Amino acid sequence: MKISGHPKYSIWLLPSKNDHKLIYNKIEELSKVYNSQSFQPHCTLFSPVFDLELAKDIIQEIDINPFKVKTIKLNQSSNIWKTVFIELEKNELLNQLYQLLQNKQPPNEDFVPHISLIYKTMEEKERMGIVDSLRIQQFYKFSGIAIIDTSKAVEHWKTVYEVFWNE
């Protein structure tokens, strides 16, 4: 149950240093061209999360090595949080991490792993134009996990807790 005025958190997987830089450069470039808000590259693992301490406990239990996730394709939608995004393949490790959270939280929508590149309401033709103009890697490597306060507007999102696995 959401208690009004309480922050809502999201749990993000964080790309490795190299991939972070590559993805962030694309996000920055798109935000300048299309006058949209820039944000940190991530794959949302779970949202919303209301119990910060429980989320921290779960994350502390995760002891894994950085891992790669295969990309499916660049995609677009009318959902502002998935305007243009990199669709990721759901692998066993992603499923395990998701289940770990799902078992201890109220259930949420289906887990569809992706990395968003822009948040903006746009016509489909414009979204398709962006998709056609970009290139993506076959894999992206994730080397950390974070809890982000996503209760306010994008420019006010902030990391409240993060763990990096040894690269």
C-alpha cells in the first residue's frame, strides 16, 4: 500500500564503466537534440519499491560477478518510460535477480528488461527515426545494482544506495 508523501524507489542494474559511458553519451545526445531530460543509464530490475531497508537487505545478499546481457533490438513505444529503448534478452541471472525481489515485495508488472535512451512524448514517426539512426552493441555488461529515489521528476531522481561487483 502506498502511503502518500512517502518516496517510491526503483532498483536499477547499472552498466559497467565502459558501457555506462557509451549509453550515457547517447542519452545526452538525444536529450540535447530533442530537448528532453538526461538521466543515468540503467535497466530497471524492480519498481516500485516502498520498503527501503528490505531492498537494501536483499541487495546486500546478492554476491555475483559482472555479467553480460544480450540485446534483442532497438525498439520504441508510446509509453514515455520506453520512448526509445534497447530491448534486452531475459536471461537466467536476470530472472533470478528479479525473483529474489519479487518473492519479498508486493508483485508488480511483468519484468521486461530494457535500457531506455530517451523519455519524451513523441510521434511514432519521430521515434522510428531515432531507432533507425542508432546502433547498439550485441551485449551490455552490468556491474552494479542501485536503489534510486524515483518519487520526483526525472531531474530529481537520486541514488540512495548502490553496490558494485568486482569488474
